[in-house]
Amino acid sequence: MKKIAFPQVGAEDGAPAAGLERFAWLSIAAAVVTIALKTGAFALTGSVGLLSDAAESLVNLGAAVIALVSLRVAARPPDYNHDYGHGKAEYFSAGAEGLMIFVAAAVILYSAVHRLLHPVALESLGWGLLISTAASVINGVVGVVLIRAGRAHRSVTLTADGRHLMTDVVTSAGVIVGVLLVALTGWAPLDPLVAIAVGLNILVTGYRLISSSVTSLLDAALPPSDLAALHAALDGVRSPEVDFGEIRTRESGRQRFVSLTVRLPGDWTVERAHEVTDRVERAIGQGLPGAQVQTHVAPA
């Protein structure tokens, strides 16, 4: 006997998805503001390091738009040819963001090498650094908000976007320090060298995002914390007559899926077996809210 418990999309899965769009809009607004600020800082100073910083903010804007679209698609309920919903759309957002980071890194590295070969004196460094610092503060605040929202709502898209913004803050700090050192030492090659370091750093970020999204698209098991909650829930139901086997898990965006075999005495009635599987599903639902559970009953 097989039993599938697919809860209605509710507070833990799809209902707040539309509400999550406001975080994507926040990310878009932050990207627009920081692009304007960092481009202004580059225009004032002529620093290729600040140009690289502005280029990464342009990637942030594209990633935020993709995140908004992905969240809308992921929020769609199951339909006639998507029985398990559209949650995996969020992984495409993370992967696309990683690819965009690669493109930005290529532009940054090209500009930095060109400036290294053809040095240019920097100007108005004080204002440029002040403007870039303000942009970094905006990214830092929004990044923290997105990461917290992503963890609270199990959103791969928001978490990836938030981590990217935090990476942007770190690289911006490096750029600011580099430009400040140029102002103090007068050694112009330091500016493109910092830009090269920024380009290499965001290449690593892009690789991690793509690697993570590919792993999840290949139906990776639930993370250790979720598996621990699952086994704790099963231990609460397990008894000398009730045991479990063939436990399999996967996640699709913010959705979690669990399948397992419930082993019961062969002489039990269907009604009694049904009561036990109900208890199993309720226990898993309490440990992993919103999880979709598929049980198969077999004789012990």
C-alpha cells in the first residue's frame, strides 16, 4: 500500500512566495542606486577599481531581475504537467547569476590589464571613496536582509542574491582600500592590481553559485539539519512493531520531499496500518513543516 501526503501549498511552501517578491524588488532598487553611485565615483576618479565595482553592481541588477522572475515561477502551484510544482525555478536563478558573474569578471579583468599597461592618474579620490563607501553600506544592509529572508523562507534565490551582495561588499572594501593606498603612496599600478584581485574573487563566487545550483538540480538530499529533524520525528513513532526503511529525501527550491517504507506486522488490518502512516506523516510534518511525504507499507 502506498500513501502520498501532499499538503496544500501553505505558509511554509507557496503562500508567502508572492510576499518574497518584495525582497527581489528591494534588491533591484539597491542595485539601481549603487550602480548610479559607483558609476559616479568612477567618473570622478577614473579608477578602474571603482569601474570594476560598478560592473559588479550591474550584475547585481541583472541577478535581481532574474530572481524576481524565478520567485514568480516558483510560486506557481502544481499544474497538469508539473505535479511537484515549480520550485526548481529558483536553482536556475542561482545558476544564471553565476554565469553573469563570469561575464562581469571577464570585463573587469580586461579593463584592469588594459589600465595596468596604460596607467592613468586618479583624481578626486576623496569624493570617489566617500560615494563608494555609501554604496557598499547600502549593499551590506540589503544583503543581510536578503540572507535572513532566504533562510527564514528556505529560498535559494534570496539566499544566493544576499550572499552575492555580501561578496560585493567585501570586494568593494578591497577596492576602497586599494584606491586609498594609491592616494597615499601615489603608486598608480596598485589600482588595476586591486581590480584584478576583485575579478578573480568574483570568479570564485560565480563558480560556487553554479556548482550549488547544479548539485540541487541533480536532486541532492536534504541538508544534515533537516535529516536530523526527520530521523528525530521517525524515532518518536518507531516501536517494536513499527520500523522504517528505504528513506529517501530531496529538495526542490523551498519544497522538501520525503519517501520511505513503513514496516509493520503482516497480520495488521489496512485500517490500523493507515493510522500508523498518518502518525508518521504528522510527525514528519511537525519536524519538517510543509514537507511532502510518500509512504509505502510493507510487512516487517
